Amino acid sequence: RYLAEQQALHTFLTTGDNRDELLEEYLHFTKVNAQYCQVRLLDRLGKEVIRINATADSFEVVPISELQSKGDRDYFINAWSAKRGAVVFSSFDLNQEHGVVEVPWKPVVRASTPIFDANGERFGALVLNFLGQPLLDELRTISGQGISGTSGLVDGKGYYLEAATPEQSWGAQRGAEPTFITDHPEV
């Protein structure tokens, strides 16, 4: 919410003159908040206007020529229809670039909020990609503490997000079996 209301953003939306200042704000944000791997500003059609990518050892401003349209993604659609100040979360899934699942897999959850200009008109959405791997690592740590058997994480449709083997994980995005239901029909 702070990023959605900051003065640098509203100046950018009004004049467009301070793009570099806004980029610096987003770069600083990603540097001090290592749990985020992307910060993006999307316009009313879902086209990226600004995007910062963060990796374990670098931060990059994505060139304008490489910005993508995300207007068909649930995190944009849900943010677009949300009330001012609302934060909506995507499903926990694998990051996609240019419509293809990124390899190596990068589990993410996206936090999105609608952006309004100085006249109160919807401009688009601010989207932060939260790294999901630390959550999965914590699950493995907890499940390895004296508990027999295997553990995993399953989505609402029964697909494994995290399973005993990588081949079983993220089946919903790969359109692949098995699911928890096929593995454990008795449950």
C-alpha cells in the first residue's frame, strides 16, 4: 500500500517526468526486501510500464523494449477490480516469462493492488512477486523433524505444489499427473 500511494508514483502518473526517480525507489525497495523478486507497475491494459527483477546477487531494470503484457493474468484482473487500498494475492504457482514457466522453477505468490491517478481514475496495478521457495524450504525443515513418512503441499484441485519428487510437483501448471487424489484415492 505504501508503494501504491508514494509521491514519486503519483508524480510519474501525472507528468511522466520522473521515471528514473521511481525506478530508483523500486530498486531500493527490492534491495532492502530480499523476499521480493519482481516489482512491476502495470497500466490499465495490464502492460508493464516499469519492472524491476531481483536475483540472489543482482537487480535489474527491465528495458522498455522487453516489458510484457500481463492483462490476462489473474493477479492483474483481480487487482483491477479491487477497491483502492486493497491487496489481492495470486495463487501460489511458478513464475512465467513470455507465457512459459521459468526454468529453473521459481515458485511465487503475487501481491497486487490497484493504482489510481490524481483524479481518482484507475491507472493499473502494482504487482510484487514474493519468492515462494523459502516457504517450501521451511515446510521441508518442519516435516523433517521427527515425523515419519513424507509431506507435501497440495492446491485446492489436488495437484501437488511440493511433493516427494520434483516430477510430482507443480502438476497443475504442467498439466501432469499424479495428483494427491490419484495417489491416495482412499483419502
